[in-house]
Amino acid sequence: MDNTRKSTKRLATAKELQQIVAGFYLEGHEAKRSGKPVGWMPPMNGLIEIFYAMDLQPAFPENWSPVCAAFGLIDRNYQAADSMGFSPDLCGYLRNCVGYINGMMGEEGVPLGGLPEPDMIFMPGAGCVPTMKNFQYIARRFPGAKVFKADLPQVPIEDIQRYHIDYALSEINRIVEFLTRVTGRKLDHGRLAEVVRLSDQACALWDEITSFRRCLPTPISAAEVGLMFVMVTRQGTQLAVDYLTRVRDEVKQRAEKGIGIIAKEKVRLFWDNIPLWYNLGLFNYFEKYGGVVVAETYSAAWSIRLDTANPLEALAMKSLQSYPMVSCVSMKRRKEMVLRACRDYHIDGVILHSNKSCLPITLGQMDIKRALQEELGVPSVVIEADHMDPANFSMAQFEARADAFIEVLLQRKGYRQ
Amino acid sequence: MTDSTGLTRSHIDLSPFAGAVSNRAERLARHAKKQQALGWFCTYTPIELIHAAGFLPVRIYGGTIRVELASSLVPNFVCPYMRTSLERALRGEYKYLSGVIQGYTCDTPCGMLSIWQENAGPGLFHTVPLPYNSGPAARTFYRHTLNELIDKLAGIGGQTDPASLERSLDLYAEIRRTLLRLYELRLRDIFVPPASGFYTILEAGFSLPPEEYLVLLTNLTGALGNIKAATPSGIPVLVSGSLVEQLWIFDLLEAAGGRVVADDLCNGYRYCQPADGSGADPMDRLIDRYIQRFPCPARSTVQERVPQVRALLEKSGARGAIFLFQKFCTPHLADYPALAAELKNAGIPVLLVEMDESGNIEGQLKTRFGAFFEMIGG
Ligand code: SF4
Ligand code: SF4
């Protein structure tokens, strides 16, 4: 059975996304040609805003992986990684990225032209180990690039103290000095304030868009998760704000007119953990039974508002919170977030994706499962899969579990006798 | 190993260490009635500080056990060490602990700590964030995280002052110096017990009160004073990896014709090196030691590790490297391709072994070790 399937999107604005993705990669290649410095960095931190404020070009190798999944490039990248000795037990982002940079990168005909070569590399000391290792291998592969070894406290959100913020701030200052030294560009604090304002505006729009998931029927589903691309790569730009405004308007209009994802929405679902990038079609799977995947965990990482009065501190806070929010670093917060989403969005059942490629997001899921049952009486089902490797996913097994689960939910709601 | 080491071995009695390991569960349960014990997983946990606050730091042991209860809480792609430890906790084997303190290293113990807290509590469960860099700002940050730990320990009755910290630092520094001396003596062929015996000595220290452990170590080094160098046989190798709890693996390795002369293991050299740090006050000294310590892939870069592992190989004269990984151990699996490539380029043969939860790898290991040593020896 085919393990890969594209999702069906319902928003007209979602069609613009292809343009935005292509535009981002094109911009990277143009930057390279024109001599604008390109920096490779992990997502979910304040670096992107500093880059846009200093008119530098960011690139996100991790985000390139879902693109590779969509274009069917992962097999070749995995083969390259395998031949270097990377275990198939490692996170698919890491395997895909090291395979790509040591394999097809630079070849003619790579979709979107691939990633532009880095002039600077940010090797993080927070987030998960696979991300840290990924950037260490990137630095090995591009010895000519300038490398910054970045530190950040790894601490649950509820335990953040002043000293954590101070350390994160001192690292941001070190980054600015590094960028100034390497690129000769200065950070204009007025410009930074503007970028942070745009960034916060994008978060506000993001929150607003996701808030329409409260509506019955929901005007937007997890099948539109691709929208996240704008948050990952364009946070802090007018482009993101403009695009998200159009999305918000469309979603709002659908909500006001009561237009749902499907004709009759019977069951509302929540997806925990990263989507299967090679099979986003799973988000549409339940529709034939009247089921809609209303929301997913991942989007919570982008709803962290920024204190625009204190731009640097806002970036420090964003960096401290984004990854813990969706991983096991801040289990308490994450559990609260899932439970709140289930309450707010009137969720009937939860799909827990036990993700072979991502231990940090998978650990603790069983405690979430218990809390869902005990505190909300919401049933859940565990689906074993992998967000990057189709070899670790069986469509047949998924169908068996999903069908049985939806049957229970339909019965609970009185749709079946 | 062959008889050529018999003379040396017959003078040395490792049974006190083996005894401490084999009766650890009952001993610790008894001990915890008079002194609170706190568990730890990883050698980045500042055990000196835990001890200075009046607690007995105990390394959590996973070992071989059928994982049943833990299977309903965590997926099967978690390293065996973490799965078997959780299983023991769920079965109540760690009831005597007053909590678990963890230095933030790899993602697995980070997530496991909250699972322990939810399912094997109550107690103090705390992760100490660690700096990734080593400059002054990183040290200041580290000091804050350690002060926070002191406060948390005070919350369960711990009392720390500079003098108590100084005493604990001295004690653990002496232990580590003695262990490093055993490493030296092993290199000079004076102390050449089977590797399983060597690592049992280390393991005993993970659960004994450090004061008692130091006495055992001192007795041992005293007995080694007059021993002449042996001519041990076996192809010298370095073992590198996560922690190895199944020490019988070393017996297989040696039976196949190898001899462990150096290690880069969590239950070996990475626990010992360096013995001490330096600084203006005890906190600085503690911070300095942990920042200078022999790096683990979870908390360092592959760039930093390659030269350090190569230096160990050169110093020890190892002719091969055997990587012993806990299955699914991301930090080690991720560093492996770079390390293996660099070592192979330097003409050092490498072998990778993954230790799974079942422990049923004996047959496979015999063959693989045999082929590896035959290749090097031939
Ligand atoms: S998917 Fe998970 S393990 Fe992989 S890089 Fe992201 S957070 Fe890390
Ligand atoms: S470093 Fe490896 S062995 Fe240690 S806890 Fe992490 S995954 Fe397990």
C-alpha cells in the first residue's frame, strides 16, 4: 500500500504557499549570487529576527527536510547518510540533511535549487541532540564558513528565572557582535524593533487564525499545517504579516458563513507530535467518516507573543520557550497546552503519533494520554510512525487503528448504534 | 586473558568491589534509613554538591530486566539503560531514593525525569541545565544553576556551606585521582585485571558512600605497590560509547583476543577525568571541573571529541577502537560516522556494537569480536 499521499487543502490562500516557498529559496540563491551573507540556523529562536533586521539571509536546513519529503528526495538522502554510517535509528531530519549536504547538494535539477551554501553556521547548544549534531556535521561539511557555537539554557518554561534570560541575552549580544565582525554590518536597533513588531504581529495573526478552530464546524484543519512555513522562515517580515492577514480574512469569512472542512462534521480530532511530512494526506483520512483533524501540537510553537517594548529580551524569551513548549523539556506546559487545545476546540479524540524520528516529542505522550482520559474523558489512540521515514509507517496498520478509533468516537457521539 | 597476568592478579582482591555491586539494592535501602539518597543518571550531575548537602548520591542502575511496566509508558525506541531503569523504578526498586537529580545531557533523561516524577514519585526531581560554552558568562550561568540546585536540596533538608562543599570536592577529587592512577597502572601493565573487574571497581563507586569507597580504593592501590609489570597478551583496544552495564561483554571481548587499554565510557574515563578543577572558591572549583571534563557527545561537538579520542588512542597504544553503544543512543550514534571516518583514515580499525535490551547478543558478539581481532592480528 502506498505510504505517501499529499493533503487536500481547502483554503484558497493555501495555494499561494507554493509561491512563498519557491520565493524563499529563490531569495536564498539570489543572496548567494549577490554576495549577501547566508547563515544556516536551527528554527524556533530569535536568530531569524536579527538576520532580517541586519538584512542577512537565513536558511533552515531542518525545514528543508519536509520540502525533501514533499519532493520525494528522502530516499536518496537516506542512502547517502547510510553509506556514511548514520544509523536508521537517528532522527530523519538529521539523516536527511547530512545525506543531502554530502550527496545531491549543488547538483543540477535539485528542486527549488536546494539550500544556498552557508557563509555562516550557527551550531546550537539547546533544542534536541539531533539538531545539535546536524549543525556539527554541517560545520564539518563547509569548513570555509564561519561558525558560531551558540548556547541557550535548556529549562522548562515554568522554571525560567531572571538568570536564564540574562544568559540568553548575553548570547544574543555575542551573536550580534559575531555577525558584525563577520559581515561588517551593524545592527540598527530601530530596525530590530520594527522586525520584532512584525514578528509579534505574525504571532498575533497566527493565534487569531488558530482561534477559529473553536468554531463548529471548524473553518481550518491540520491539513493546512503547511502555513507554518511562513512562521519558520519569514517571521519578522512584512511578507509574513500580509500573507497571514489574507489567511486570517479567509478563515474568518469561512467561520462567519459556517463553512466547514467537510459537509457534515461529526467528530473533531487532535494530532499530537509532528505530521508525517511524506503523507500529509493522513489529515484528510478521517473525512470520509465525518472526522476532521482540527488541530495539532506543532503550531503551539509559533504562538509565543513578543514584548515589542524590549526587542532583545523578547527574542531571548522566544528562544527560551519555543522548543520546550512542544517537547519533553517542559512536559507540564506541553500537557496543559494539549488539554487546553482539546477543551477550546471541542475535541472528541486525540491521535498520539508515537514518532520514531523524534524522541523528545514522543516521550511523555502516555502521561498526556492518561491526563486526557482522567481530566477530560477524551479518548486517544497511539499511532506508531515516523515524521520523515516512510519505512517506519504502515498505512494498513494506520487504517486498522484509525478505523476502529473513529468507530468508537462516532458511537460515543450517537452516530452509530 | 592468559596466565601471563596470573601473577599480578593473584595479589589483588577485587571482591570488596564486586560485593558492593552485588548487594547494592539491600545495602542502599538500609543506608537510606539513616542518610537520604538521591539518584543520578549521567556523569554531568554535580554529585559533589549533592554529597555536600548531606545526601548520598547513587547512580541509577538499569541492567538486565524484562521491561513490562515501562513499556506502557515509553516507546521501545528508548535506550535500554533508560527503559530498564524506569522499569525498576516502577517495580518499586528505587523507593528508597528521595528523588533524582540530573544534569541536562541528552534528550532521553530529560524526558524520563518527568516520567519518573509522574509515575515513580514523590520526591525531588530536578534537571540542572548545563552550559554548552566555557567562557565567563557560561560560568556565571552555571553558578546560578548550581545555586538553584542548592536551594532545591535545602527544600528537602539539605544543608550546604562552602566548607562542606570543599570537603566533598576533596573527597571526590581523591577518588578520581586514585581511579586515574589505576588507569595509569593499567597502561603500564602493572594493574591488569580482566576489564570486567576493572569496571566493577568503578561501578562500586556509584553506589557506595564515597568515604567507604575511598578506603577500598586506597587498600587496592596499597596492594599494588610492589607488583612488577606483567606481559599481558591480547590486542590492545579502546572502547568508546555510552555506559556499559553488562560487564560480561568485556569478558567476551578479551576471550576473543582483545585487551581493553583505554576507554571513553560514561562508566569509565568520562567519570574520572579530570580529577579536580581549580578556582577561587569551592563553587568555581566545581564549575571548572565540570566544564573541563572529558566530553560526552551529548554535551559537546564531534569537532571537540575527535582529537580527544585520538589522543587517548595514541597514549594507550590501542590498535583498534570498539564502539559499544546502548541501542538508540542518539548522541553516540550521531558522532559515530565522523569518529569512525577519522579513525579509519588514521589506520585504526573500528567495530560498532549496539547493546539491546534483551542482552541476547552473546553469540553474535563472539563472532564479531573474533573476526575483528583476527583482522587486526593477521
Ligand atoms: S524532529 Fe525531534 S529529534 Fe528531530 S530535530 Fe526535531 S525536535 Fe529534534
Ligand atoms: S546518552 Fe545514550 S545511553 Fe545515555 S541516556 Fe542518552 S541515549 Fe541513553
